[in-house]
Amino acid sequence: MEEKKRECDFALHLGFGIAKILLKAAAVAAAFCIVKEVHKVHKAIEKKEK
């Protein structure tokens, strides 16, 4: 019984670790997309001013 609890704790810890890494990757991807969109808007404003 104790061994099964230890296995579950390990699996839970591993799952949370993986989720944490995935959330960081998603945050980086979202930031990249935001910067890309801001750059597009900036270029469009520059074209309109010319």
C-alpha cells in the first residue's frame, strides 16, 4: 500500500512538472505571437503615414 502511494506521488509530481514546462512554453509562444502582431500593426501604420 505504501509503495503504491509513493508511485502515485511520483506520478503526480512528474505530471505537475510536465504541466509547468508546457505552461511556460505556451507563455513564450503567446508572447511571440503578440510581438508579431504588434510588428504588423507598426508596419501598417508606417505604410499609411507614407
